[in-house]
Amino acid sequence: MDLKKIIEEREKWESGILKKFLEKAPERKDFKLDFGPKIERLYTPEHLADWDYLDKLGFPGQFPYTRGVYPTMYRGRLWTMRQYAGFGTAEETNKRYKFLLSQGQMGLSVAFDLPTQVGYDSDDPMALGEVGKVGVAVDTIEDMRILFDGIPLAKISTSMTINSTAAILLTMYQLIGEEQGADPKILRGTVQNDILKEYIARGTYIFPPQPSMRLVADVIVYCAENMPKWNPISISGYHIREAGSTAVQEVAFTIADGMEYVNWVTKRGVDVDKFAPRLSFFFAAHNNFFEEIAKFRAARRVWAKVMKERFGAKNPKSWMLRFHTQTGGSTLTAQQPLNNIIRVTIQALAAVLGGTQSLHTNSYDEALALPTEKSVEIALRTQQIIAYESGVTDTIDPMGGSYYVEWLTDTIEEEVWKYLDEIERKGGMTQAIEVGYIQKEIADSAYKIQMDIESGERVVVGVNKFVDESEEINIEIMKVSEEVARRQIERLQRIKSNRDNSKVEEALDMIRKMAEKDESNETNLVPHIYNAVKHYATLGEIVQALKDVFGEYRAPTII
């Protein structure tokens, strides 16, 4: 390739054809990415002047995994189509799961209600008005039993979006699997279990950071020993992006969280290759099509280098960044809600071209309420049309070699390393969160994005441009009845009346006793939580036993 000749020809084009055209028809605006760099009007080999194919790309299934974590990618197996669902009682959610599976969904993804996420039983005064509203209510193992009734856990992969109470829900799932005759060693799925991003962006924390990190490490170690096919954590950039971060911040802060978790587990003396192959990730897909594709490719490359070079992992599976993607909830609009179908399609296509391992597509009505059965079906069909009709799965990484995409991938990677170095200077991710550095970076980005929308610089169709003042939203809205809470509380009270309370108290006392001991593999709390769950201790009771030792966290004010 004669780079000098290309530069000469580009300069000739700019001074001739382009200059004359711009005099008649100027460009619309200056184009730039959210994290700063200007987008050039044209990318050529000069933007990749010293670019080394083998160093930057290599081949699929090979370090640094830029082109995908598996050698054949979607030519061998499609991504898992996993629609996030949960509302009301376990019975209602069970019906939705069976509907989705009948429509071709490949895996389950559980949404829990807010009381379940933050450790309150449905009959707790703090749960008033929230039972079953944004997910399914799960108080005891009986709810989990109903939730998966008629669904063979040995044959299905289940993701559970749960963090502070992840250990409790995991043991409930394990017990139900065992009741069905499934060995825990064959159960497949994921618990989110990413507490750091709760302090950063989402807020469903319970305990202070140090004991919370202990619980995360307990789950990782427990799964490595007892549930080897289970992903014990889904390190989540999704919520960081939804809180207003840029694409670069999403990748940088997610990988920094992952590094922190690896540090905590290896400090216990656990070999990195024993647990790292089961670490998984979770990212958002937003509207800037090429930026999202490049973001996913850069994330794989950075994580591979981190695990191989910084942590000394020897197993290639430890270098792989396997991730789930969800289309961007914050990009959905209540105005002209059918437009969201197009947004979700663009985002889903970016996730596929970026090499995701599983995907949730949001429903068009989610800016208004929980999705209806019909809107969920359309969201699932979006994935199926991409998979079977678009042709984008026919070859691996079709964006590879694009001058723009490769420049963008390299640029995102460079910016991510800058953040990782700064976080390291601050003493690691936990310290950076405790002093509010991460939260402020995201808040500043979110503020800028909102100002761009309000000024009209960033166009949101139907919101600040192409607005329909006469619009009447006439779509079916799903509502969760207050009757749900009454039925849920009645079941909970029945269980409390019929169980052996002496065994429950004994199990809770053991949890307190072990929580008071220093963190180690020998004081892992998960087996003791398993025992309490088996005797019908409620989620709220187990959380309270841990609060008795760990206390509760109150977030500092970040200015």
C-alpha cells in the first residue's frame, strides 16, 4: 500500500471536487463523538498508518478476540435470545416465561421486584406499593418453585438480574434444580451479582462496600466449586450507560469493576484460571451504530490484555470477554412510542455486529409501562428477523477492516486505558467509588447529553424534532393489580405459619456467626444461606441477619 500516494490523492480530491461541492452545499454541522473526538468526513488507510492486523485483530476465537470469542461465531450458533421478564406473582411470570419459550426464546431472564432486590419481604412496611411492580416478588423458595414450575432447569439457561441478594436467589434456584433432579454441576445461567455498579449507578445496595464485596467473592468461589457451568457474576456496564455515561466510560468503568472482583477473589488464594472463565459481562446498545460496534470490539481487546498481562491468566477462556447486551432503555421515548421499534432494531443490529453472546431487545412500550405480551413478541421477532433474514450472521465480523470502524475501535481502546490508569492511581475501583470520582464522571456526561438534547444539538425524533403536538397515545398499557400484593402476602404468611421456626432461627444464627468471622474460603456464607433457604427462611429474614452484622450503607452526597 503506497500511503504517500493515497495522501496525495486525498489532498487533490479535497482541493478539487470536494471544495467545489462544499461551496454549493455546505455540510450540515461538525460531527463528533460523545467522548470528544471529531469524526472526520472520510477515513482512509492513513488513519491506520502503523496498523498491524495480527496485533489489532487476529482471528475469531483467538487473542485478542477483537473479531469475536468463538472461531465460527454465529455461523455455528446464534446468540441466545433472552427476553427480560418478571412481574406480579410467580404464577403470572411463569405464564409469561412459557409464552416466550413457545415463541422461540432460547433462555430466561428474571426481573425481580424492588423489595426482592433490596432485601424486604412482601409483608414488610417498606415494600408497600412496590410488590410485583417492576418484577416478580420472591420471598421464599416456594415462590421460586412456582416461578419455574414446568420448566426443566437442566435444559434451560436462566439469567437473574439480582445483586445485593444474589446469594439468596442463587441458592433458591439451585434447590429447585435439585428438586427437579438436576445436578448443580450442570445448571447453566447467570446471577448479575455486580455490587460495584449499584454504588455507581443503580442504587439497589444494602450493605457497605466491604461486606458487599465479600458476598460477591463468596458467590464466585462457591460457583467455581459447586456450579462450574454457572456465571457467578455479570459485570454490568448497562446501568452505567443508562445513568448517562459515554460509551468509553461504560467500557472503562465496567472493566475496572471486573479487575476489582478478580483482585478480591485472587487475594483469597484462588487461582485466576479457576474462576475467570465463568466471568461474564453485560453492556448496553445505544443508537450510535458504529460507535456501539467499535465499543464491543474494543472491550474484548482490553479485557483480553488485562487478564493475560496484568493477572497472568494462562487459560485462553480466562481472556475472553463474553457478554450479554440489552438495548438502551433510556433511549426509548414515551412520545411516538412506535418509533422505539426502529431504535431497538438499530441497537440490536449493532450488538450482533459487535459479537454479543446473548441479547434482550426492549419493547416499544417500556417508556410507558411494563411491556405487554404483544410488544414483547415484537421485540423477540426483531431478533429473529436479524438472525434469519438479514444476512449479517453469514460471515464473522463483517465490519472488520472498515477504516472508520477500526479507527474508532482503536480510539475507544486508547481512551479506556486512560481511565483505567487514572482509576489505578486512585487506588482501585472501590476507592474511586468511595470518593465519588466515578459518579461525578458519569454525572458530568449525563448533564452534557441532556443539555445537548434541550438545545436541539442532539436530535431525538418525536421529542425535540418532528414533534406531533396532536399525538394521542393509544396503545394497550399493562398494569399490575394491587391484588398481587395481597395474594403474595397471604402465601408468605402461610409459609411462616407452617414451617419449623426453630430450624429457621438456628440457620439464621449460623449466618450471623459466620458473617462475624473474617472473610475466607472457609467462612463462605453461601452454604449457610443455602441451609436457611432450604428451611423456608425468607429473603428478608436472611438479609436482616446479615444487616445485624454488616449494617446498612448510606451513600455520600456527591457534588
